[in-house]
Amino acid sequence: MKGRRGNMKNKAIVISGVKQLSVEELPMPEISSNEVLYEVHATSLCTVEQRSYLGAKAFGYPLLGGHENSGVVVAVGSDVREYKVGDRITATYGYCGKCVSCKAGRGPACLNGRTAKKRVYFNGIIIGGSLASYLAVPAIQCCKLPENADFEKFALTEPLACCIHSIDKGKVEFGDAVVVIGAGIMGMLHVMLAKMKGAFVIVSEIDEKRREKALSLGANIAINPAVENAVEVVKSHTDGLGADVVVNAIGSPKIWPDAMGMLAPYGRLLAYSSQDYKEEVGVDMDKLHSKEYEYIGTVSPSMESNLRASKMIAKNLIDVKALVDAVYTFDEAEKAFEHAATPNTYRVIIKMK
């Protein structure tokens, strides 16, 4: 192994229970020949951390979260050639790079890595792990960043990559009518990417401030589905046909009837959001057949989309910082989690160093 170790301390912010955080000093991770050890500089609090903190989803405790991150390489394994000490990087998690799914470019369906790898340095659940000062990951999961990379911006590489993967699966083309249901951060990233693809974008969102923000970030129309018939409004702006692509970024089964009703013939419905309630949703199979709809699941990014996201941020092609609500220090972790878990908040970032 090449690099510096010294007397580095691996402090971690651990979710130890519902609305409970603890700061723990963990052993320094050991890296294998194909891994890198890096010092985490910024971690963005995803819905995984928010839901775990609120007890809204049973991931289990204690939990070491953090999979949206950026930092600096401090050591590399003996077989690593593409990274050196001092490189700024961002890393995904959960892709082995060796199974049939990874080899086919289907990293989100990795057969080995989607369950967090238990390491000897933490006796609990790891989802990502970048809420610790130091993180060990396979080099294959990393993307090199510019020498002057803004750590806070690049902490949002992974969520941007998720949406690039989604837009790719939706086959958004010039002139398409695209509806985005829900204007949280992931909905907003879909809006920005769909506009870059040359689409006419309609946002459906109850919150007024979010509708205004969506318009400021490029949406053409913003609907309030609480007071308007969203399906009728969409059809009124699409010559009565409906949308070519509908993205559902809301975790509620009540959304699906409208989402399906908005589709034009040959329309593509992207099931982007995970569902908070395990309820069955009825599908009119005859309409699916006769209109030739496509219902498409989309979840985490591939390694390719993560690389593309890092390039987009590096070249200032997309303003991810427009979706950062606040930045806190490591010592302000409780404030950061409380803020992140507040409804209608976009991303909150913790400066780990």
C-alpha cells in the first residue's frame, strides 16, 4: 500500500436510533490491493439518511450512511494505477465490477454489491459509509475530479447520476413533452436534464415555492395538482395527446393513476421514486397493450452515468448548487440532520473536514 497514514483519526457520525446520533471513533479502514483510502471532505444527506434518522424506514441501527460524497485520496492499494495520493475523487458504492450485471453495464442490478459490505471497523449497517472521516472503496467505483474541485458541488455527483440514468432509460428526445411529478431535488434534476435534452417540461407539484423554483430552473409549466386536474392540464398543453415521458418522483401509490393517465400513446412512464407504502397499484393491461405504453423502473446510477455526472459538474454544464439548502460542519451534525429531515428541504451537506 502506498500513501500516508500517520495519526489520522476516523471519526464518524452514526445514526444510533430514531432521532439519535452519536460520534464514534472507528479504526482506520484497511484497504486491499485494488482499493483506495480517501479522506471525505463533503457528504450530502440523502433520503436514506433522512428516513433512517426519522425512523420512517427500517434499515436498522446503528447505521453508517453517506453515499453522496467527495474527498481526497490518502492511500492506494498495490494494484491501483489510475489514482494517486492527493487526487480529488467522488465514489459510488455497491458495484463489484465483476458480475454479469456489472459487465453488461447494469450496475444497479449488481449481484454482489447492493447490500452494504460489513467491514471489521464498524459493527453495524453501512450504506455508503462517507459519514466517516475516511472511507475505503474499490478503485473501480471512483471518479477523478479536477484539481480545484469544489467538494460541496461534487458531493452531488451521485444524485445527478441517478437522474442521468433515469433520463437515459426514458429515451427523452428533442421536442418531447415530459412531465415531472414532484419537485424535490431529484425531480428538479430531472427537469434540468430534460431541458438539456430539448424537451417541453411540465412539473406537477403542490408546494408553491417548489413550483416557482422549478420554473426558475427551466420548467415550461408548473401545475398544482391539489387545485387543478393535472391530467387535463397536461393534455391541454400537448394537443390532447398527453406526455411522451412521465417521471414519478413521489413515493406515494396515490400518484400512479394520474401518472398513467398523462401518457400519450407510446408514452414512457418512469417509476423513479421508491415507494413509502407497499400498496398494489392497478394497471389497465388492455390500455397498456393497445396504447403501447412502457412502464420503466429506474433506481441507482451505473458507473458510466456517475462518470458522466462528474464531467457535467466539472464543466459547469449543470448548476447542482442551486439545489443545496445549507452546509454544516461535522460538529453541527444534529442541526444538519434536523434541517435535512424538514419537509420541502433540498440537499443539506456536511463538511466532514
